[in-house]
Amino acid sequence: FDTAWVYHSGNSESVMGKLLSRYPRDSYYLATKFPGFSADTWDKVEEIFEEQLRRCRVDYFDFYLFHNVSEHNIDAYLDDEKYGIYSYLKKQKENGRIRHLGFSAHGNMDTLKRFLSAYGRDMEFCQLQINYIDWHFQNAVGKIELMKEYGIPVWVMEPLRGGKLVNLSEKHERMLRALRPDESNHG
């Protein structure tokens, strides 16, 4: 089960915790993420992590991610002296409160290279937006190759691009058909 601090206006982790508390902890895998979206969270990694455990009603996370590594937050993620995000999460992994540490990313290649140069040796997985549109639009193909260089497995997120590939706009339909022009007359 995949949740995050910010999903559903901050209610996702609490709902997930309530639902999953009915089942033995070893019967499911739970992933959540550190909210790297706004500056008001960057210096609160310990406070947020402890609250996430409480909300989810667990003692550990199977998978924990640096959320949305991008141009917006790369400097904060890399400034371990000021914010301590990396050090704290690594300590939680060493203490068994995080089983696997990874990251999700929407950033450009230079941003991902900066992140991997600093922390790649400790990243066990990466969640990337992979679908027909973003294969080239967000350079998913290049990002997958970069993860291969580091030996980091890739998890797919947004395979239907938030539902946009289910009910395609005319623009996206044209983009999709352009990828397979030989299929355009087959309905």
C-alpha cells in the first residue's frame, strides 16, 4: 500500500492506518514518503516521521521515500548539515524503522544525477512516472538508464498519468497515436 504525508489533504496515512490495523503487520507492505514539497517541512523530519508512524499505526515502514526529488527541493535534500533529512532517514533504516529506503522523482536528469551522486549508494529503489506520454516528455527512458547505472530498481508510478490516458484529450490522443502511427487505423 502506497501513501504519503500530503495525499488526500493529509488524511491518507490516517485512513490507511485505520484500515490496515485490522490485519497482522507482516501481512502487508506499506510505503510512505517524506514531504519534500514545502520549506516548512524540511527541518521537521523527525517530527514528521514520528507522526507518520502514529498515523499509520505501525512500528516501521517497509518502504520509505524521499518524495518528489526535483528542482524545487534538491538543495534541501542535499543540505544534510542544515536539515538532516538524509542522516535521520538513514538512522531510521539502521534502527529497523525503515526496511527499504528510496525516492520518487519528477526532476530533470541533472537534478537526479546530483541526488544520486550524494545518496545513490544508499537508495534501494526509485519510483518514476512511466507511461506512453512521459516516456519521452519527462525523459523516462533516460531516467531508467540512469537508474541502471546505479543498479537501482524502478517502480512505476502514474502508468495512466493520473487517469489522463484512460479518457484521452485530443492532444494526448494525437501524442499517443504519433508513437504508433501504424496502429492509428485500428481503432
